[in-house]
Amino acid sequence: MNYRDRTLIERFREEIAFIKRATVSVEKELFLADEVLQHAICMSLLTIGECANHLSEEFTSQYPEVAWIQIIAVRNLAAHGYWQLDMRQIWQAIQKDIPEFELFLQQF
């Protein structure tokens, strides 16, 4: 793994840690009612997607089980069509996809 990929993986970890801290005691209803929290989480998801977009092709091709295209698509939607994001889907990502991605990152 090259230096850039290692640096991006560390950034993934930082953003996941932020998401976990920001939502540790938050229930779905509170998240859906809190626009500030929604914006903060979406910024972290945007950052994760931006980092994923800059990973080497060598790295991403080694791990096809990771939904790299979907991760980048969330970034693109957050950056260019924020009003189209469904916060219920974002909540689902926080509950399911982020923990799965965190587990994947533990191998590095």
C-alpha cells in the first residue's frame, strides 16, 4: 500500500470517529430533527467519499467487496445535490454501512 492510500485510510478513520462521537447517544428521531447534526454528518460522508475517490486503483481493485462507487456517489450527491439527500438513508448508513466500513479498515 502506498503512502497516499495509508493517509486516506487514516482520514477515513478520523471521519468515522467523528460520526461515532456525534451520534453516540442520538436516536433516529433526534437525528432527523437536528439539521446541524445532519450537516455535520453529511460533511464527514462527503469527506469519506472524496478520500475514496483519491485512493489508488490498485488499492480499490484489491477490495471489490467495498462499495467504492456508492461511497463516491454519496460524496457527489452531498456536494452537488445536498437537498436531494434522504436523511433516513443517511441514518441507515450511520447505523449499518459506517460500522461495516470501520470493520473493513481494521485490517490496515
